[in-house]
Amino acid sequence: MAFQRGLDHLHVAAQQRLAMEAARLDGHLSRFEYLPSLLETSPSVFRLLAAPADAALQHSVSLYLKSINLLAGADNLYVLGVSGDTLAAADFEEPGTPVGQNLSYRPYVSEALAKGRGAFFGVGITSARAGYYLSYALKEGGATRGVATVKVNLDSFERAWRDIDSDIILLDERQVAILASRDGWRYRPMAPLSAQMRDEISRSKPYGNHDLTPLGWTVVARSRVTTESGTAYTVSEFPINRGLWKLVLLDDEAPTRQTALVIGGMSGLASMVALLAAGLVLQRRREIRQRLANQAALQAAHDMLETRVQERTAELRAAQDELVHAGKLAALGQMSAGIVHELNQPLAALQTAADNAISYVDRGSIGDARGNLTRIGELVRRLGRLTSQLRVFAYKSSSPLDTVSVEHAMAESLKILAGRVKDGGVDVVTGIDADLCVLADQTRLEQLFCNIVANALDAVESVERKSILIRATRELGQAARCRIAISNSGPAIASDVLQRMFEPFVTTKPAGKGLGLGLMLSNHIARSFGGELHARNLPDGAEFVVILPLAEMTEAASHGR
């Protein structure tokens, strides 16, 4: 009875310890789930997937992956083409890098291509280091262009397990020990593997060159085993990684058995019964207090983890909208001088007209007074148009996509920038096909146009001939699209800036004049409409081209006007 009670106590304590360790391990695995999908926001990654043989692009993207991975703290981060060839990696300068290797046989590659995401534990073919792989399909325009993969190292858990009294192993879906507190147990299955399972293992190579010799443990009773060395263990299990793996805690029964033998001998001494009973009662109370304290600590840890997960989810959902809105507010700050200039002129005219109207009324010249009042009304309407443009620009829109007139959206954007165009003496010429409409959101499309035209105004500030040409035409092919080209007579864009132009915080403007977010936001807006944004140098300046899907024109003459 004492031995069985001791085993029960071991099992209860083991379940509590396993729950905490499982939460820690699950949290470590989920910590890096966002990292592969982050690469979908990088234009340079998609340029590499489109031109995988470009050595300069491979080096540039590898440096980009290295910088991200230094912040994230993963074991490795790399990009593969749809064929499975590794094109760039964070460890491209180290021995054993996967760059140049074809990993199409790995399950996480095929899963990402088929389902969008994949997960896999295995020994690295080139590095010989085990890790947990999380993959993500990189899509552009609805088509998969490649796969981003992050490798998570779990060695720290094994090192920590060696310092505790009990032994721990982690079993994967094939019941093979992939992590263990004892080196001799690692990469050994609990039972012999079937021929079919061995064939699958030989294809995907999750365990490197290990021979997968079974552990050879004997099941003594439920939750009890004896190892090859004769050591008896009490076994406790806990599912992790969405139930695919099992965390197993093995407590040596020898101390419990020794305690039970002592208690059995002492129970034969009648003179010690009362004292023994009192001691057992006190021990039981201490165990209950300890158990309640452990449960409370575990519940507190669980509640804290749940709260952090909810907060992180909310932050990620809000980050994208807030970044777009921040770009609008930054643009409003840059336009403030021009808007003040535009408001001062009608305000001064309002003051003069009002003073003249009073004079005419005093003299009895009602006709002249009526003319001044009419002028005042026109000036008020002009002020209303200016302020309405500011409200539309600063509004954070979440409207669904609709049919939007390109001519109208461009006209509204140029109204916002009219002060800068006039003060800078810039010649703006537009040539937009009649009744040209795209599938977009009116507010975000105007923001996109404002960002690009404002960038063009910045570019022509330092040149003698200041001109901006805006053209919009139809492109007819397999999918009807609209091509909006905005070119300027400013200096050429440096080649290193041109390659990274749509990445965040890339700017050639002096400190305080630009955040480096405008073009990144414009690119994001174009992609959210199912379109594209490109930049190139011309012989006499630079050009930005927006490609958007055409919309069927219904009531074009009145829509958006």
C-alpha cells in the first residue's frame, strides 16, 4: 500500500511538472510561427524568387535574413524556390548552410506548397543539427512563389533536463525519442518500426543516419516500465504540439520502493503504529498544501500566458492599420505649409469682402453689397473643399473594394498637393483615358497617388526643369489591367536604393523630412488591391508605375464625382 501510494504521488507531481514543461516547450515552438510569414512583406525576397540565379540578389536577401534572425533568435531562416532549391539563408557564411541544397523531399516543403504551412522535426542534412522546422508558402498575386522556413533549436531543453532528478524524453508522432535527458535514448523508438514507416523515414530523413534501434523497455504494469539496464520507472505522459508529440517523465521507483520497504518493516512494530499514523497524517497535510500551491502557481502561469497571447494577437491585428494611418498623418504634416497657404488666401479675401459689404450697406449700395456676399459664399465653399480633402486623407478606411474612377481619384489627390505644386513652380501634365476605372478603395487609392506625386515633387526640387507627367491607360491581355505611370524630371535613383525602395525606413531624404514609409505603404496598398507598384530610372528622370485590375464601368459618369 505504501509503495502504491508513493507511485500515485509521483504520478500527480509528475503531471504538474509535465504541464509546466509542456507549456514552456509549446510556447518556445509557437514563438517563431510568425517569422516565415514576415518575409512575404519583402519585395527583395520576391525578386529573388523571380530570378533565383541572380548571385547579387542571393547575397542581398541572405544578409536581410541574417539581420532578421539576429533579432528573432532562431537557429536559421532561409528561402526556397518552388522546386525545393535553397536560394538564401541567414547562415549563408557558415559551414553546413543549406544554400544550394534541394530540400524538396522534406515534408515541411511539400506541406507548405500544398497547404500553405508546414512543420517538421528532423536532423539537418547539411548541418547535422536537429531542430524544429516551420515553413510558410510565399504567395504573390494568389500564386505560390516559394517557401520561407525557420529552424528552431531545442538543445536548451535537453540541457535543462539533465539537471533535474527525473528523466524526460520527447516522443514524436512515430513514438521515436527526438529529445532525451540521456544521450543513449535519443533517436530510438519505443517499439520496432513497421516496414512502411521505415520507408517513409528513409525518404524524409528526419533522424539523420541513426539506426533507430528500439529502446527495448518492458512494460511491467500500467504506467510502469523496466529499461534494458533493469531500472524500473513510473511513466507519466503529457501531449504537446497540438497532440502530435508526447512529453514523457520517468521517475525512478527505487527511492519509492525503498521508502515502502521501510514503512512495511515499521508497520510490524505495534509500538510504533500511533507515531507512524501521526507522521503520515502530517505528511499528507504538507503534500496537500504543496499540491495546492503547485496548482495555484500553474493556474497563474496559464492565465498569464493566455493574457499575453491575446494581447499579442490584438497588437498584430492592429499593427497593419496603424502603420498605414501613421503614413497618412506623416504626409499631412509635410503638407501643412501648403494647406496653410491655401487657407490664408480665401480667409484674407473673406475679410476684405466682408468689410466692403458693410461699407456698401452703410451707403445704401445694395447691389454692390449683394455681389460681395456672393463672393463670400464662393470663398466659403472653397474652404470647405480644402478641409474636406484633409478629412478624407486622414480617415482610416476599412471599406470593401469598389469601382473607382482613376481620373477622379487623381484629381482629388492633386487638389491636396496643389499648394506644393504652385509654390514649387512644377509643371504637372496629366493624360488619363476617359472612363478608366479600377477595383479599389477611394480613400486608399488617393493616398497611394498622393504618396507617389509627393515623392516626385521632392525629386524635382533641386533641378532646373521641374515637370511631372501622369499617364493612365488600359492594358488588355489575359487579365485586363490599368497602367498608371507617374514620371518626373528629377535625378536618377541610386541602384542600391532602387533595389530596396519599397522596404520600410529606406529613404534618401535628410533626417526629419521623411520616415521612409511612404513608398512601402504605397506598395502595400497596391498589393491589397491585387495590383503592383514598380520603379525605374528614365534617361531624363525616374518613373513609378502602378498596375491595378480594371473594373467594369457602371454609371462611370457619376461614380465618385
